[in-house]
Amino acid sequence: MTPAALPLNALRAFEAAARHLSFTRAADELCVTQGAVSHQVRALEARLGVTLFRRMARGLALTDEAEALIPALSQAFGRIGDLLDEVQAGKAHQALTLGVVNTFAVGWLLPRLDAFRAAWPFIDLRLRTHNNKVDLLAERLDGAIQFGDGVWPGLEAQPLMHGALSPLCSPRLARGLGGPADLAQLPLLRSYRADEWPRWFRAAGIEPPPMKGPQFDSSIAMVAAAQQSAGVALAPPAMFAYDIRGGRLVQPFDISVQTGAYYLTRVAGRPASEALQAFTAWVLAQGAE
């Protein structure tokens, strides 16, 4: 049944009569005559081919078919009323569906969600986390936060913040480190980007040692392993600031290397919605602070 074919007046009359169990009180609520409500209910019963009310000596009673129909109708009319109130107040909710790379989601965005909701209470934010591999069209995303060099075919990329990498480890392992060269004696936890550790060692003025240690497809899992003293992770300290401040992680050396940045991407040529523009501006402002 198409929206145009829905007997909305009849459905509204039925919902009110079912709620009050009275055609008279339903008519008062809808500002129509009792006969008009009765006519609309009879028309709906004829349309559906079922009886909705049993006429009793003391009023109306719902049939099984009416009992099944009324919860969905009441919820639908209530939601329509809420939306009309929001539109009238200029505060209609806008959905914003974002893919967010895990590291950024857990390390930066989640601790700030309350601040975002306070700033933009009428944006319905829906997060889809990923390991830096995302298909905006297939997943029907408004945008995605990704880590990289800013070049993704078919996408426009807005830089949000740098993701400088530095060694992170547990306090226990940090106590045995006298200098960057000591890292060669420990397992080096690695991402799927093979050049990250060699670039860091060269930035520290050291010839890269042979890589030994497990490889991860998630920085979240890699840093969790580092917290448990399984090795040293090379990850962005800015995304794990809460763990560093809480003493669960240590950044033993103030040496970092830039291998990319965090970007907000969207399909090229597709205008950004107001909600996406607001989210982008908010992230940039938070990052500047």
C-alpha cells in the first residue's frame, strides 16, 4: 500500500477511538462529530475486511485485530507529532552516519562524544568503526575518518589532525630503556605498514634493526598488547593520551615520525550535508584546542 493510498483520516479516527474506547470522546479530541468518527471506523473496517470494535452495553471493546494494530499506530502518530514539534521549533534531527577508523574512534572521539552532543543535540550520530578500509558508497556513509596521505580515488579528503607516531610501552618495559637503541632488544609490535618502524629508527639516528614481533591490523589491539608488556607499539600518542596520563602506557622517547594524518573523507562531487559540515567544524575546533 503506497503512502498516498493510506486512509490516514480513518486510521486517526480508529486510533483515537481505540485509546478512549469511545467514539464520543474520540470525536471531542479530533474536533469532529461522533458520526464522523463512526463513519471513518466503518470505512476502515470495510477496507481491511475485519471488525475492529465490538459494541458492548457499556461501551466499546477491541477485537484481536484491533489489539494487534493499535500499538504500531499509536507509536507512528506519536513519532509524527514529535517530528512536527521539532520542525516547528527549527530543531529537526539530522542523521549523520560516519565510518571511523578504530584508533581515532576509541582514542579521540569517544571521550568527546558528550561534548559533541552538547554542542549539536539535534544531530543523530551513527558510528561504523573500521580498520582503515571502508567503502563509503557500499556502506551508505555520509563520510569516513581515515588515516593516510589524503589520496583516495573518488573521495574528497579534509585534513583533521596529524597522527605522529612514537613508541609506546608498559611502565615495566620502559624501566629497562636507556636510549632508542635499546628498543632493538624488545619485540617491536607492528602494523600492516612495513615502513613505520624503519622510518622511526632513522629519525632517531639509528640503523633499523631486523623487525621481530607480531603484526596487527588494528592499532587498538597492538597498543593493548603493549600495555600487557608483549612488546613496544609504534602508535600516535595523541590517540592514547588517556592511557598515558593514567600511567597504563609510557612514551619513553620524545621522538616521533609523521607517516600520515587523519582525514574526513566523502564521495567526490557529493555536497556535504549540514550535519557533516557541523561535525567537521567541531572536530577541527576540538583539535585546535
